[in-house]
Amino acid sequence: MQAQIIVCAMEVLVILIVICMAARRCRSRIKLRQMGEEERAGQLSILTKPFGFVCKPEEEILVSTEDAWQRKYGYEALYDALAPHFNMIFDHYPVYFDYQGKTWLIEFWKGQYGINTGAEAGIYHANRLIPKGQRKLVHYNAVSDDEMPLIGICLERKGRKLFTEKKYHWWLAVFAMGVFGPPETLKMYVSLTFGSSAMAQAFWNGLKETEIPADACQIQGEQVSVVLCDGAHYGKMTALYRWMIQQVNGMYCILYHMITWPYRRMTGKMLFLYGQSPWCFRHMLRLHAFGRKHR
């Protein structure tokens, strides 16, 4: 008798949860139906700003802001090592070089960030010169406004352009939400225009010490351009682990589109997701935030 009561109570609880979910879904659809595309984009930017991003609906992307909270915490090699544990499978290209009494780190990333495909370029430096053998052990600070170069990023997936973005920045990060793009399918074009040809040359010298092919790099005055296709080679166990994480990411991508099925554009999908599950929405936006505090 007691077991039957427990079973009945569980059935009632499940029914109530389903009713609540259906009601919330209905309310979200009604609310979104009353909003135009411009209003949706504005509302989405309000929701994404605390995470360091702004919505660009015309390209279906999110772009990092200059005052993003991540700026306070800089970057270090450890974060790249931690990335797969947070469902982030990307190729990364750190470039270290010395300039004006400081060791600089300019790093590029492209790959899968949970259920999003993205590309990044970050500019950091230490407050002193770091010996080459210790460069990967040091924490680097984000550059100041006066030190920000003009960064241009174009990302292609299987030969098809996903997005382009260009602006002065310390960390230009662009993400196509709900897109599945394994690193090996992505081609990233990036250009950096520095404040002087001397700094461009210093960065160029740093590029020569990396595994990026020489024919993929070009320098012209104050501007350096790089094309990134191939990533690092991994051992069998690491490659297997990355593959497993990617299967989970792919499954989450499918689930995301199933949940947000009534909508085709990013603004509608993400606002609908927020209405259904704010936790999932917040988790989706914790891009490259691992290893750092998040307010």
C-alpha cells in the first residue's frame, strides 16, 4: 500500500512538472511573438552583457565587449590545458615575444565551445621579461586600451564563411551559437595592425618560433596576417578524450535545436531558451571562462 502511494505521488509530480514546462513554453512563445527582431536583439544583448558579450543579429553571432569581466583576470597556459574538461575543444596557437622590456603573449583559438563554434584572438603581456623556459608558467595581464591592436577575424567552416569581425580589442572573441564546428573543419584568417612596425616585427619574430607554417604568415608594415588551418597533434588517449567530448557537444547541439525548434534565428532561439531554462542559457554563455572567477 505504501509503495502504491509513493508511485502515485511520483506520477502526480511528473504530471505537474510537465504541465509547468508546457505553461512556461507557451508563455515564452506568446512573449516572443509580441517582440520585433530589433527588440529581441536588444533584449538578448542585455542578457549577454554580464557575460562579456553583445549580440550582432545581422551575422547571428555574439562578440566580446572591450569591458568584458574576463579582462581583469588575464590568461595563462593552464587555461588551455583545462579547456576540454569544460566541453571546449579548440586548437590554440600561443605566440610569445619580447618587446619594450616585457614578454607578450598573443594567442589565437578556433574550435568548439560547448554547443557553439568560435574564434578568438587575445593580447596579453607580463610586466617584465620572462625567460623562454618559463613563459608557459607565467600569468599574463590583458593589455590597456592604448596597447590594443586592430584585430580582424574571419572564420570559415568547411569552406563556408561563418562570420567576420574587425575592431580594436584586447580579446576579440566571436561565437556562432548552436553551430557544430570541430577544429579540423575550421579555417581562421586573422590580422593584427599594431601601433608601430617595430612591434609588428617583434610579433613576426615570435611567429617564427611557433609551429605555424611560414607560408601562412605575412607582414606588411604595421600589419601581420596569419592563416590557421591545422592544429596540434595529440597522443591517442588525449585524442580519444577530445573525440568523446565532441560527441557530447554534438548531442547538445541537436538538443538545443530541438528545444528551440519553433525559431530559426539566434535571437529567438536564445531568448526562448532563456524563458525555458535560465540555467542552460547561462551555461551556454560561459565561454572561455574556466579557470577564472565569474561574477
